[in-house]
Amino acid sequence: MLILGIETSCDETAAAVVRAESAGLYFDHDAELLPERDASLCHDRFTVLSNVIASQIDVHKVFGGVVPEIASRHHLKAINGVIDEAFKLAGIDKREINAVAVTKGPGLVGAILIGLATAKAIAYALKKPLLGVHHIRGHICAALIEHPELEPPFLALAVSGGHTSLIEVRGLTGKPGDMTILGSTRDDAVGEAYDKVARVLGLGYPGGPKIDTLAKEGDPGAAAFKRVMLEEGSLDFSFSGLKTGVLNYVNSKKQAGQSAYEADVAAGFQEAVIDVLSAKAKAALEITGYKTLALVGGVAANSALRARLKKDTEESGTKLYIPSPVYCTDNAAMIACAGYYQFACGVGDASGAEDSLALDAYATLPL
């Protein structure tokens, strides 16, 4: 099955063509579902024929963050070229695809609408199924692109600029109840905290990679910050207090006529973040009894976080799955993979596995 994926939930305009080869499900030449199958079992193999991403980092860095209206405008300018390039690199004709998968939310509504309208036009013109995908489900499915052996149930730690959640993954069907959020951020997402702290330190946007690099030169003990764990037993996160702690620390140094060594602040902040993420992931694994953890989302590309969770899981005998950095950040290959599972499991509107052309965009969306 060949699937076109489209992703425009924030500031990356992305398109990908993915070939899905099922281990337990077969399609005829019209991509019609033949036998039933338990979609909680995976082992499907995905071949990414193309994965094109047009980033808007240079556009938004002058503002210190993403400006929604500007993001939408740039999606509109880039999307046709990105999709054409995806088909060119894949070496296939548009008419060869079996379905179109697109992010329907959560994210910036104006940005999502650009991808959604384009996906609808392609699906309508080619008479192909339209598959609306939850952005976080896409990130979770990114872990399966390179690891077909990963199968539910498992725990996922989704960390990005807009999300910080611990998710119990019991299936990949796209049906309500196959995934449950065990804990999520009560204020800033972890990636958002990175961006705000980077702004305080004058590092620019995006903050995550810059702090990750700078922290390697610093001493985390020289600028120690509180670890906010919330009430006992909670799997939720809170990073706004940590962000404020960094701001107060830097301001106090300035008022005392001292310089806050940026590398130490970056190292101290990052260690505090990772300590919390590590502790919460450990607690969630103990509660669920799972021995498999998937780290997904843009912040999953952070080298220190990857190293810490690798150490933690090796010590506990837990299997850790992390996508390659290109599949951690927003991309369309993950959306194509998530769309494949939904189509295979018959998830969609009343007409069957596909969504109708009335599919809407959502700023917030239950998992």
C-alpha cells in the first residue's frame, strides 16, 4: 500500500510517500481491506520512499517563536512544491498512491487547514481515501518506521514544543481507548520551556538544539534548579516554575553585577528537565508493569535525554525505542504510517475506513 502523508501542524511543511507492507493484512489492487486482523499486532514494515520537510525556522527565529499567521502563509507558498518533490523523490506517479493521510490536529488551526485542504483536493481528484490523523499518534507511529518489532502494549513518552505526555499504548487502531494519557503537562510543554529559557539566555530560536549543545560545556551543579514533581503519585508535569527559576537566577546575577555563565545555566536547566522526565517515565513503567518505552516527539532528538533514558532502561531491563532525529521532529512519514493503521482497522466516518471531505481541523483533539 502506498500512502501520501501531509503534515502542517506548526512550522514545518512536510510531505512523504510511504510503502506499507503488512505482516498480517493484505490488500487487493484497489486497496480494499480483505481479511480482518487484530490491529494491536504490528510487525508491519514501512519503507519511506520520500520524506520532504520545508522548515520555517529562519522565518520565525527573528520573532523568537512561531507566529501562527506567518506560518500559515508560508505553508500555502510551500505545500505544492513539497508534495511534488515527495512524488519525484519517491519515483512514482500521483495516481499510484492508495490513500492520503493528513494531520487534522492538534496544532495551529490555520496551519493545519492548509495541509487539510490540499489533502482533500488530492483525495477528491484521484478518488482516493482521505485519512485524518492525530498529530501525537503520528509521533508514536514514528517509532515503528525503523522498529517493526515494536508492538503494543507499551509506554510512550511524547515530548515536543507543544506536548509533554506519558501515554499507555494498547493498540494503534486509531479507535477511542486504544491509547490513554497517564500524565501530561499542566502548563508549559518541555519544548516550549526550552525555547523560553533559550530566549532568556539570548541563544535564539529554536532553543532545544542550542541548549543541548551549550549544556555540554557547562557544569549543572553551578546553577542548580528545583525539580517540580507535583503531588505524590502524579504522572503530570510542570515546567513553568523551572522556567521562572532560570529567569530569576539570571536576573539576580545581573542585579549583583555578576555574569551568569550561560553554559552552566543551560546545563543546570537541562539536567532538571531530564531528571523529571526520567523519574516520571520510571514511575509510569512501574505502574503499568510494561517493559517497553518509546521516546517520541521533537525533544526526543535531545542527546542528553536519549542518553539518560538509555541508561535508565538498560539498568531496569526495559527495551527503549527512539526514532532517528529526522523522524522525531514533525514529518509526514509518521502521519502516513498512522494513517495506514487507521485505514487497516476501519477507522473513519460512517462511510467506513476513510474520513469524509467534511473533515475539520482541530486546535485541540482528544487522543
